[in-house]
Amino acid sequence: MSGNLALLNDTLAAAKAEDRAALIAYLPAGFPTVDDGIAAVTAVLDGGADVVEVGLPHSDPVLDGPVIQTADDIALRGGVRIADVLRTVREAFAATGKPVLVMTYWNPIDRYGVERFTTELAEAGGAGCILPDLPVEESATWREHAAKHGLATVFVVAPSSRTERIGTIAEAGSGFVYAASLMGVTGTRESVGTQAQDLVQRTRSTTDLPVCVGLGVSNTEQAAEVASFADGVIVGSAFVKRILDAPDTAAGITAVRGLAAELAQGVRRGRAND
């Protein structure tokens, strides 16, 4: 069975045709439990997200800030496994028909087996993977198997990346390019900053892939700001925080659905304010 790279491409193209940015949400699998995590991911998509990234919890998440680290710790202490991540992908896709990616560090895939992981992710209906710590120079095996199974390979570029380096990264990827809006770890911030717009412009000069911005977006105003210059707005910590701050799981799921609806309005307002 082939994965859903084509669906991801079509979804991003449809958002562009509507003259808006896509809303890409992130939640880790197994948080607060596997079943509740599936419900939360589905709620975010139902609320208005175009695409979702399902995080594969990791004991040493170097890119992730304290909010996502807390969620990962809860998931890991709950015993989450790769099988649970794949189940989350399968059930969220089956429920919504929207593209579901896995965000993961390389070590878990390497230990699980590249062929096994790509085969099972495609069978689950996954659209691909975001791999923040896999160097392009060491990615040939992954990319070969991902392409064979119809899966996107999304790499991350940062403001510190030279434009030539961005071109190398973008050329190796598929689906979209993940532009980290600023140096540092994930987390909500008061301001997204000007580095993001410069990074998007430099990345676009090297590739025709959509450029989606993450790290720091937490509210409707920031979503609208980023949507005015990027092809996609990626939001993670703000969703996780809604669940962490909720008095119970049901309230958390309601909260993330509501946040998705608010952010979906923001990404539509962004282009209108150009």
C-alpha cells in the first residue's frame, strides 16, 4: 500500500488555491494516553487543521521545549510504543481523511528498521515524516524507502542555515520544507520575529516546495502574521499546553478543537491583511 504523500501535496496546493496558508498542528502520540491522544489529534483536524504531525515521544527531544518535553514524558511513562504511534496515525486518518505525518528523531526509526517503519506507516495511511535531526548526507536509505512507499520526507531549515545549504536540504526533501522560525527549541512566544520571513524568502529562492513555519506560533494573531508570508503555519506547544492546563481530558480535547478553529481563522485572515 502506498502512503499519502499525494494527499499532502494536494492539501497544501488546495490551501494555496484558496489564497491562504495551511494550518499544520502537532500533538505527541500517547498523550495523555494513547486513546485520548487519538481523540485529541482527531479533534484538532475536525476543528480546522489541514494537516497534523503526530509526535513520536523521545527521551531526549533536542528540538522540543519544556511543554512538549512534559507531554513526551507523560507518554513515555504511560508506555507508548511505535505501534501506538502508528495506530494514532491510522485512526486519525481513517476518521478525518486528512494528511497525518509523524514527527520523529532518527534513532527510534533506525532501531525499529527503516523498511519496517516506512511499510507500516504507509499501511496506516501516513503521509510521511518530519526528521529534524537526520542529516541530508545520511538520509539516502530513508529517502529511498520513503519514496518507494509514497511518503514525504520533510527536513528542517533554520535561520542559521546558509542559502546554499538550504537549497541542498530542500532538494532532498518532499512534501514541504519545515522552516524553524528562530534559533532554539519549540515553545510559545510573545513574538514570532522577523527571522522567519527572511528564512522563508531564502528557502523559496531555492525550491518550489511549500515552506511552512514552526516554532513559536501560539495564537490567532501570530498565525495570521506567519500566514501572510508562509505556505503553512505549524503549531505544537500551544495545543499541548491546552491539554496540560485542562481540568480533565474531555475539557482538553474540547480546548484543542477550539484552538484549531481559532488558528484556522487566523491563517485565512493573514493573506487578507496583506
